[in-house]
Amino acid sequence: MAKDKNLINKLMGTQAVEQKVEEDEETEQDEVVNQAQNSEDWLSEYEGQLTIDMYQTKDNVIIKSTIAGVKPEDIDVTIANDMVTIRGERKRDFDAEASDYFYQECYWGSFSRSVVLPVDVDIENVSADLKDGILTVILPKAAKAKAKKVKVGSRV
């Protein structure tokens, strides 16, 4: 029975620590929101960062990102020095004072994301499409980046 109480105390202690961490994170988030609501300058200096999925197929490296509410002409995809950069801007189509908000969780303004490409790509044949709020960038692998299996004992 004593072992069970020690286990419960350890678990409760861990839960209390986790709860404290969550409270600290919420306090930090509240401070950021308050700072954003009280300072238009802060908003203009801050640039949002995109979340992405990046994966490969046999022939391509594919990047997908949710970019709702952004027009294709407000997105720029650049490839340079083995890095791809996606930049854009989500523009407000409404006016609201900070004091009028009940919740202010959407990000409005400039955003970007740069990632190093894991393989060489054929930059002349890269394509990008925005459909239903999902940006898809297809980067064809360069011929030298594609894998080739070689049978042992065969001549190359």
C-alpha cells in the first residue's frame, strides 16, 4: 500500500508540474496577444512563420502548406542556394479595433518559411499551385539526385 501512495504522489507531482508549465505557456500567449492588441508597430515588425509538410516521392520533393485567405498573386516561391523560401501576405479585408475583439487568433500580415532542400532539384521545372487554401510546391529531383539500385556483381 505504501508503494501505491508513493506512485500516486509521484504521478500527482508530475501532473502538478505539467499543469504549471501549461499555465506559464498560457500566460506567455496572453502577453503576446495583449502586446499585439496594444501595438500596431509590433504587428508590422512581426513576420509569421508557415507550417509545412515536406516529403519526397521517387521523382519529386513536395512541399504543402495551409495558406487560407491568401491570393496566389500574394505568394512568392523562390529557390536559391539549395534553399526554398515561401513568402506571402494575408491581408485583412475588414477593420476592427483591438477593443472590439472577443478572440484574436488569426494571423494577418507577412509570413515566410525557408527550408534547405534535402536533395538537388531541377529548378527549371518547379511548379506551385494554390487550391482550396493548400499551397503545393512540386520540386522535381535532379537526375543526379535520383537513387539507382545496382545489382552486386554487375558491371556499371
